[in-house]
Amino acid sequence: MNKQQDFTETVVLDAETKMRETSDGYLVANPRIARTGIQVYSGAELGRPDLKQVRVYRPEAEVFHADAIASLAHKPVTDEHPREQVNSRNWKNLAVGHLGDEILRDGEFVRVPLVLMDADIVDEVRKGKSQLSVGYTAMLAWADGVTDKGEAYDATQTAIRANHVAITHTARGGPKLRMGDDDPHNRRTKMTTRTMMIDGISVEMEERDLQVVERRISGLEKDLGTARADLATLQATSQTELATARTETANAAAVTQTKDAEITTLKQQLVDSKLSPLQLDKMVHDRVQVVQRAKSIIGDAVLVDGKMDSDIRRQVVNAKLGATAKDWTDEMITASFNTLTATVDSGAPNDLRHVVNVLQHTADSGVDQRTKAYQEYDDLLANRWKTAGVRQHA
């Protein structure tokens, strides 16, 4: 994207250019003040603080364009660069001289007549303040490229328009753009500077360069503050998530321990619930007694398969007493059943061996009744949980 920006290009009069003092005390010269090629700027100067430096290409066609040359004529000369562009409202306070209008090309450079009219700046130049810096505006097109000389660049200047020329100590264009005879004995370091502390080191810079550094440091400090705040937020979030994870882990461990205890208890209950052969024989004997007594009262109407002893007894009581026994408890049913079957012949052999013998020899298609009784009992135990706590009715 093309964008108009302010630029400075500092040059120094070459050694062949001699300063001439008039009878009025003015200094007159015909210095080189601009050139083609690549100028290097800091990214911050061009609104790109993300870049350490920017190589800006000034094509020959733009530097020597008729409008660019014409913009140099009669422009004011200032002592250092002012904070704002020179115009009709401020030139009287800023100008210490001016340029002429006989603009010439000298190879890759531009030469222009210059006269310094202020006594203070004339004295400064005599003491060594001899570099020139052109303040101008230009359109900046950001695009990488390579010059005919093989030099890489990041952006290109077009529509170059001069605003003023400043007398300065340090020229961006290099020592080839110097006023006077380049006598090292006449140079002195006298400039508008300011000192700042950077990492405990005292650094002296020109005011404009120092402002660029301060802006950059301020931006970095702001970025650092943001990064620290983000880090603190992440740390707080991580600590919260870690605490939550630890709590969930502890809860899971507690649940696991509880389940382990339940499993251990159930296993023990299963072991405890196993019957000895003697106990099982007694239960078979009792079962046969209940079935025989029930059949003696209601005959084959009694349902035996899949029924508990309490269910068989309830069938008999319900058959005899009807609705009267509807809401009776198991204890009441048992008492009634015993009463109803008390008249059953008690002289019949009832020992277990007799019962087993009877069961083994009943005409039931050759089925081993003892085995069948054992199986029914196991089935009843396995399915007893399905009717736990529920009152059974015949």
C-alpha cells in the first residue's frame, strides 16, 4: 500500500566544494544535497516497529523527476530538523538561509546553490557542523525488490517533494555529502543532544534519534507488561485446573476404595451363604414336608416349580380361607398352614433317608428328584434378589 511519509536524507558537501564568505558575512556554496540509491531507516521511523531496519530505494527517475527538482528551489535552510514542516507561518523562526533555483545533476547526486545568512549557524559551520540533511515528503510503496546494481530493498520512494535543508552533524547519506573542505582540524562535536540511561549505561544521542529509541522502548515495555499479565492469567488458570484435577483424583480414589470394600464384603457374604450338605439335606426334607402337606389339602392344584416354601403355604391358606388371609403376614400364613395340616398322618415315615428314597423312586419320567430339588433350591437362591422385600401372593 502506498503511503505519503516524511523523510530526511542527510548529505555532506564534497571536498571539491569550497565555502565562500561574502562581504556581508554570509556563507555561500553549491553543495550536493541528495542522491539516488538506497537509504536505510529504522522500522520505527517508518511506522514499522516490527522491523529492525528498512531499506528504501530512491530510483533515479524519481530523484531527478522534474517536479522533485523544482521542489528544491528557494527552500529554507534550518539549524537541525524542526519538529514540524517549514511553512509560511514558521519559516521566519526556523530559517537560517535558503537554496537557490539553479538545480544541477552531478552523477547520482543533486547540486543546489545554498546560502547561510544567520551568524550563529555560520559560526557553527566554521567549527565543523558541516553535514546537510534534506527534509522531504514522499510516497512509500512497500514491496521487495533488487536494484540494477543488485542491491535488495524493502520499499520504494515516489513523488519526492523537498521541504527544507537542515545543517546537522550526522548525515544519513554519508560523509560524501559534506560542506567545506573536509579539514579534520575544523570539525568539532557540537550538536543538540540529550543523555538517557539504558541498562545502567549513559547514552548520548541527538534529540530526534533519542525520541525514536524512547518510543521503541516504551512499546517494548508495554508488550512486556501484556506478556506478564497473560502469563499470570495462565498460571492462575493452571493452578485452578491442577487443584480441580487433584480433587477429582482424590474423589475417584475414595470411590474406588468404597467399591473395593463392597466387593470384598459381597465375596465374604457369598462364602458365608454356602450351605453344608447337612444343611442342604435338612432344607430338602423341609421342602418335601411342605409340598406333601400342601398336596394333602389342595392336591395337585398346588404350584411347586419356582415357588418358595412361603408361597406354597400361602396357596393352601388362600385356598381354604380366601379373602380373609389376603393381607396376612408370612408369620400368620405359617401359623394357619401348620394348623390346617396338623391332621396330616404323622405316623408316616419322615426321616430324611425315607424322603430321599421316595423322591428317587417316584414316577417322574426317571428324573432324580433329589438332584431336581437341589437345582430348584439353587435357582431360588440365585433369583431371590428379584423379589426381595416384595410380598408374594399365591
